[in-house]
Amino acid sequence: MDFRERVGERLQALDREGLRRSARAVDGPQDGQLWVDGRRVLCLCSNNYLGFARHPALLSAVREALDAEGLGAGASRQISGSMQLHRRAEASLADFAQQAASALFTSGYACNVGVLQALVGPDDIVFSDRLNHASLIDGMRLSRAQVVIYEHADPDDLARKLASQRAAGRGALIVTESLFSMDGDFAPLRELAELARAYGAGLVVDEAHALGVLGPEGRGLCAELGVAPDVVIGTLGKAFGSQGAFVAGSEAAVDLIRNRARSYVYSTAPSPALAAAAIASSRLVRDAEGPRTKLRGHWQRLRQGLRELGYRILPGDSPIVPLMTGAPEPTMALSRQLFERGVFVHGVRPPTVPVGQGRLRIVPMATHSLEEIELALAAFAGVQR
Ligand SMILES: *Cc1c(COP(=O)(O)O)cnc(C)c1O
């Protein structure tokens, strides 16, 4: 088989398994309703939780930054320097995360890959929640550390594995998301922090979905539970409404990451305009108590209404509402039927979730009205199952 045949064959294999992915065409900005394939539909599939992707204050901060510092960063930070907006953004984000220091990355994916590869190496051991995000998994692979997977959100299993696997002298890291991206449930952060302390392990928490949504002033689940991890990761692409990411921790941990993370050292720094967006949205997020309360009402109504309709919803108290569908074909069929009724929801298939655990990942936004949430429930009531 030559290259062209191999590519064609692999695409056909994805088709046969019902796993070929494609993106719908959206016209206009990301918002509570979208123009998709020429139709106006309710958007229940984005992580733009607070509707900040087109927030006027955020857009004007970016316009001002473009005028002041231009668009491109020119090179990586160690080559062409940390611009004023980079430095100010990192101070804002460190403050937001209640940590001593922070470093900007171009995306959460790049951040996770770089941070884990920077913090551990082949002589170390990483304890990883079974459901951790692909970017965390890829960072562990790149680090070449030994990886021990513990059962999802199960501190007892982690305790057993720490006791049996942790050899003295080896560096150890516990890695978890706080609000899990596909299951919408929480990590037992207090128990994990206690285990980390007892075993001298570092604790790395990815707050991608929790920042802006949970905790006092939207500071995340760690802040809500009073847990101070060694290193916290946040993306600016979700509730922050923009693009990019940051890692926060002690001065030393962040300095080590700046020195060793390949996705930081060998990649052009984020645009100063995105750094300005980070400053503006961390302020907006802190002041968004009203939108957060509204969002909470929406997810609670959706969860309750869908359960009353007889759907199987994974338990949780978060805006990520997983409606379990099983195999790829029924997952995508339900997503198509809902689209026909004006509701845009994303069907999630392997390898994003385990085989047999396909689902619709339903996500409301703070900018939705209660009427829109009721319309969504009516669409779910009307589809054939
Ligand atoms: C989305 C996500 C990321 C990646 O962040 P991006 O900024 O979108 O690259 C990392 N971790 C988790 C848990 C995520 O859900």
C-alpha cells in the first residue's frame, strides 16, 4: 500500500467504526445561539460558559492591545523577550490562581504537555486519574516517567497504589482534573492533597473547566475546597472566552517550567493581544457572580428535566451534563435528531470516552434564557429513542 492508499484506508476504517469526525460550518460569533449550516440553533456544546467569547469589554481590551503592542510576539519569550502585556497578564493570573507566579502558554494542550514533561522525567513516577484529559496523558508520555493509573476519583485506590509503587528517592506527582471534562464530576481534591502531603508527592490540578464557573469569584474548585495544589493549570479558551492557557505555582516551580517545558521554550509566545484578553477576562470572571448563578440554575434545571424525561444522566453538580447513549451510532443519531429540532449538542465517541460510553455532552451557557433551556428540554422530549 502506498501513502495515498493508506490514508484512504484509514479514513474508511474510521467511517466503518462510526468514529469519523467532522465539524459543522458556523457563521457569525460563538454565542448562546449559532448560525450552523445556515440555520439558527441553540448552542449546547461549547465551553464558552459565561458567553465571554464576544464580551464587549474583552474585545475592546484586545483592540487597545493591538494598537499598543501589535499582534505578534516575534519569537519565544527567552529569545525576543517578555512583553509588558505578558508580564502583566502573568501577574494577574498568578493573583487569580492565588499562587506566587504564573506562565502563559498558547493553549491548554500545549501547557499540559509542557508542564508534565518539565516536572518529571524517566526516574519519576506519576499517579494519574483514569479519566484525565488527552493533553495530560500526552505530557506524561513525553516525560517518559512511569505512569500509574488510579481509578477515577478514587482516593482509596490511589492510596493503595502510592503505598505499593512509591519507591523512596523517586520523585512522585499526582495529576488530576478538578472538574472532569467528559463526566462533569469532581476530583476528591482534599483527599488527594492529603495523600500528596503524606507521600511527599507533588499535586498538579488541571482546572480547565472549573475556572470562571466554580468557587469564590470563579477561582475554581481548589479555591472552593481550600486546597492549594503545587501546580495549577487553567485554560483561557473556555470560561475566559479567549485562547491560551497558564500554569501557576511557586516561583521555583514556574521557573523550572519556563526552563524545561518544550512547548514553552520552542514555541512563539502568545500574542500580546491575548495576554491583554487574559488580564481583562480574569477581572470579568471575578465580577461574574450573577452569570455564574444563572448558569448554575440552567444546569440544575437541565439535569432535573432530562432525568424526568427518562434519560440517563451522570450525577454531578456542574454545567457539563453527560447524557449516556452507548455506541457511536445511537450517539450521533440522537445528536442529528436534536439538530433537526434546532438544538446543537455534541456527541462524544471513543477515544475521547471509553468504548461503550458514548454520550451527548450537554453544556448550557450563562447567556441562555430560561425559555431557551425549556425549549431545549422540549426538543429532548420530542426526539425518538
Ligand atoms: C480543554 C482542555 C484542555 C485544553 O485546553 P485548550 O486551551 O483548549 O487547549 C486541557 N485540559 C482539560 C481538562 C481540558 O478540558
